[in-house]
Amino acid sequence: MRLLWLIFFLSLAELTFGQHSYLMHVSGGSLLPHRESVRPLITDHLLGADFQWRKKVSGNEIWHQLYGLPELGILFNFSNLGNKGVLGQQWSLSPFIQLPLGNNDRSIRQHLQFGLGVGYTNTVWDLENNVKSTVLSSHFNASILLEYGLEGDLNGGRKERKHRLFWSTGVRLHHFSNAAWKMPNLGTNNFLVLVGIGMQVKPETAGEKTMNFKSLDLKPWSFLLSYGLGFRENNPPLGVRHAIHTLRLEGTKRMTAKSSIGLSPEILFNRSLAPLLTTEESTPSPSDLLQAGLALQYTMHFEQVSFHAMMGTYVHNKSDFRGALYSRIGLRYQFGKHFSTHLMLKTHAFKADHAEIGIAYLLGSN
């Protein structure tokens, strides 16, 4: 089971037998027109359904207690985008974490759910047959979802049953994108309203464990040296795929047991800038393809796995075509005492620039 989660969700936790749930949703909503060129493509409402399996963490690790015993799961989703000939249909398989909000003993429980997986769309941009659909040009894409939900019992408060029925409703934002691996790539942002019913197996839980959070080693600062590699294709489509190398020094300060903040200077060697800087009179030199940036960083810690969000600005950049500001979101998995690997998405004004896979080394000791 640990190997499965390492492949699908970077080994967020070791799952053990016990309380788990099955849930089916039906959904309705709309494709959000995040670009003006997307608006004419929206001809009808979006309809869909999903099935999910999830399991509550064991409570044996400190982060389980810090986040109120969250649940891990995997979700299979289907959506009809409402314009069959141009936009088609989407399927996705997304491992997720579900974080409880407030007191879980209340009759109506709240949660936030975040999922990252792989998606498939059956209709993509094609120069000959589907030139209008500029949202996606590859069948396989990254699937990112964020959900706020409510759940309540259907058993009339009878907790002694081994199988508990519950209702579920919420709102979800579901994003599909290939991170500029292939153009065009505006991506799709599906806004969904959900309603469903689920069944929880073994709802009884063991007594809460008491852990000493003060014993955590919250060092004032830690420094990480990381290298990342990504690729992107520029417009017009069907062109060359360019490599982007990133060298980054991440200095972070642990504020609480859950989170850190920090500052991350970085240097990029960005080959995708070459076509933007090429003119009839001159071609760019290698130094013209260098970028330097400085980003604020926020990190959420889940033991070996951490979630990262960065907001930065270029301090050196020969091309301002994509703007002066950038952002990153991603996951990092630590293995051993010093090493970690990461997967991150870089964007400019919420438009995907490239996906980055990399490795990092923790300077000093834990």
C-alpha cells in the first residue's frame, strides 16, 4: 500500500486498515471563461459524476494530529463539458487529501479537499479538424482540484452501526492543463456544484492520542539548494519544445509545526526565450537567456511531504513578454536525511509556463 501512494501521491502517509468511506457525487456547473477566447466555446452547462474512496489516517504520526486526522483517498471523475464537438469530455484519476475544518463531532462537518492526478480529454485542438478548441492540445493532462464540502449523517445519529450512511454536498474547482508542454494550452477550469451520498465502514474510532508538539525540532532557518528541469512549447503550436533549467536556494523559517515562510532567490537558463528575443538583425546570446528571480515562499508540512506556494518577481530578465511576476505551486517528497524531490508548476498571471521536476539537497543537518 505504501508503494501505491508513493507513485500516486508522493507517499503522503502509510495507510492502515480501519475506517474508510465510499462516496458517489453527481455534479453540474460551467466551464469558467478565464480567457475571452474561451467564452464562445461555452454553449451549455457542464454535467458530471465522480466516485471516490478515502481512508482516515491512523493518528500515529504528529502531522495526523496537527491536521485533525485528515483523510486520504483517490477520486475518479467524469465531466461532459457541454460542447461535444469542440470541447468533448474529460476523465480524471486524482489522489487527494481531505482536511477537516472545525470540530468533527458536529452534525454537519466541513472539509477542504486537494487533489493532484492525471486527466484525459477525448477532444483536443487540431489544425485540420478542431482549430477552434484552443483550450487543450494534448489528450493527457495534469488534473488539479480544490473542493469545499459539507457532510452529515443519514443514520439519525446512531453511531453504533458498522456501516454509516451520510450525505455530501460542496463546490469544486477542477483544472486541466498540460503546463505548456504542447500548445495551445489555455486549460479548462470547471466550476462544479456537487451532491451525493456515501457509506462509511467501521465508523467507530480509537481514543485520541496525546502527542507532545512542543518536542518538535522547529529550527529557526533551513536552507535547501534545488535544481529543476522543465520543458515548454511556444506559440505558434507544432514548434520546438524548449528546455528550462532552474537553480534555486530556498531559505525558510519554521513558524509553526504546520508551516514555514521563506525567501527563494533563483537563476534560470530559459531556452524558450530565444524565439522571443530573435530579430532580423540579431540572435540572442546564451547570457540573454538567463533570468534571475526572487520569490516569497509558503510551505505546509506533512511529515515527509510538503506543499509549496511561491510568488516572485524577476530582478533580471531580457524578455518581458510573459510579465514581471510569476508563481509556483508544487509538492516535495523528502527521502533520507538531506535529499528530496519535487514536482512544481510555474505560472505567469495564472497562465501555465512549465512544469518542473527536480531534486534538492538540505544544507547542514536536520
